Amino acid sequence: MLVTLLSWIVEIYNGLFTSTSVLKTFTTYDELFSKIMKDSRFTNIVAVITTVGVSIMILYFLIDMADKASSKNINYEYFIKTFIKLALAYMLITNSMTIIQYMVSAGSALAKELSAAEGGNSFFADPAKVSMLKKGLKKVGIIDSVGYLLKILISYLVVMVSNISVMFIAISRIVELSVRAMFAPVGVADLFGDGNHAAGIRYLKKIFALALQFALAVIITDCVALLIQWKVGPDAVKAISDLKAATGNSFSKKETIAFLDAITGSGKFGSTWLTCLGLTVTKIGLLFKSMSIANDVAGV
């Protein structure tokens, strides 16, 4: 029971006060995406679609030339611009996989930098602190343990719903990235529109938005975590900080109870419990909106 309780506490702490769960989940599926991109079945399909993309690019080029010729407005400047667009389109088609991998890597690197800047995920990253808390939990009385267990259970269930939502978003993102990457040679073939409004540029922007979604998910999680910390108040944050700075083989009963009060909104922090859970539910809604925010950032 103690091991289960400890695992619940870890999940609640990471879910409420850090972006650890989001970072871990998205990183796992980003690594899977890299493996998919190197899979022979994927590369064989992309090779076929690349041939189709080049053909479609030439078709777009001829249509654009014919359209300009019919308007009797052809000059040398137009020829130069059109052939530059043709060369750029060919470059994007043949290097689309590399460009997409760089975009996804950039999004992952940005997310990791943001999470590292947060600095709130160091507590349970230290095995010694986990051991000290485990020993401290043994010092809490049975009656108090039952009361904390009920609140921890509810908080744990809400955090697990949040984690499942994050997993759903991460999987959906990777599946969409995989499909868009596979058809990128066709998607970027049309660069003969009006500058940034060309269909090929919009397609790349959409992929860039998907890459940025990782970083935005981390930002949303960190913002909600900050709100929760401000809501529970400096005393609760101090209780957690005190345990980070504590030394020895075990936390005292007083330190352990202060920590449990802080993460569950019990004791003197009791009025914050429902608010923290409400903020966590709000985070779930914002995470589902992260793609639309990413589209706005990328200018899609």
C-alpha cells in the first residue's frame, strides 16, 4: 500500500507542479517518429510519392507558364522568378524528410529548454528524496493516512485523466506528422502561388505548427503549474522547498504532513484543493486547443 501511495504522490506532484509528464510523453512519441522516418517501408512509400511530387511540380509549372502566356504578360523577370520557384520546389521535394526532421527536432529542443528553465521537476528525480519521503510516510498515523488517501485518490484520478489526454494528443500529433511527412513531396510541390501564400509554403507551416505543439504543451503545463503554486500559496511552496533542502535518511512526520497538505490542499491549504483540481481540468482543455494556438503562431 505504501508503494502505491508513493507512486500516486509522485504522479500528483508531477501533474500539478511540473511539466515532467508532458515532456516525457511527447519525447517518447517524438523518438518513435524518428524511428518511423527511418523505417524501410516508410522510406519506400516516400520514394514513390517523391516521384509523383516531381511530376505534379512540373504540371504546376506548365500551368503557371500557360496562364501567364495567355495573359500576354511574359517577360525575362517572370521567367527568372518562375524557374527559381521551380528549383526551390524541387529542392523541397527531394529534401522534405530532412527538413521535417529538423523541424521536429527544433520543437523538441525548445520544449526541453522550457522544461529545464522551469526547474520544478528535480524533487522526484532524486532517488534519495523518494526514499526519504517513503520513510516519512511510515511515520504518519493510520487515521491521518486514510484521510490523505481519499484526497490523494481523487487528485490521482484527475491527474491520470490529464495524463491520458496528453498521451492522446501526443499520439494524434505523431500520426498526423507521419501522414503529412509521407505526403510532403506532393504537399510542397506547388510554390507557384503568391509568395508566402503558395500552397507548398502553407503545407510546411502546418508541419512546423505540429512541431511547435510540443513546446506549447509544455508552456501550457508550466503556466497552469505556476497558477497552482500561486493558489496554494507561499507556505505550501515552502513546504515542498523545505523537503528539497532537507537532509538525512528520512523526512520527519511534520515535514511529511506539510508536504501532503501542500499537494492535496489539506490542512491549512484545504480551501485550495478544488481550485487546483479545477485548474488541472482547465489544463486539459487548453492542451486540446494547443494545436490551434500552434497554427496561429506558425501563421497557418
